[in-house]
Amino acid sequence: MNSIALTPQPPYYAVIFTSLRTEGDNGYGEMSEKMVNLASSQSGFLGMESARDGLGITVSYWDSLEAIRAWHRNAEHELAQKAGYQQWYQSFKVRVCKVERDYGFEKGT
């Protein structure tokens, strides 16, 4: 995930997941990749951006609040969430936002 997500014209929704990890991988990398693939196949998913350098920030984009709720309740995602509480995260914060304006810049275009 080393690119900027291509999102539609607003409005749409963003889920911002900010985290501090515990020491060691403990299966996190494998589960993270699995969750990216699973989220990408969910109805209403629009894209995702992620960065980690100590502090991790992942932003996923969705077409509706219903799609976000369905993703949160996905059985496999719920298992990953439990593992996050138990072993992967020192702390985290989730923020759900409505995107009302979207603009950008790309050199050479």
C-alpha cells in the first residue's frame, strides 16, 4: 500500500485507525495483509492508505456508514480485533469521518 487511494467525488466516509504496536510481530504482518485483502472485497469499500513509523495510521474509505458497520462486524475482522486487544496494540484510536471535500495534486498532470 504505497499509493494514494483513488476515491470518488464526495461525500463518502473515512475510518482513521491510529495505533501504537506492542513489541514483536507475533503474526501481525500476516493478519494485516489478510485484513487488507478482506476489506478490499467488502461491499462499499473504496480504498485504503497506510503508514507506520512507530505510530501507525491506516485510513480506509467507504461509501456509507452501513458498509463501515458491516466491516466492523465481519467475523474474520472480529477475530483480528480480539487479537489486537490481546497482543498487537499498546493503544489505538478509531475515528469515523464524513468526507465532504476532496482535492489533490499530482506532478506532471
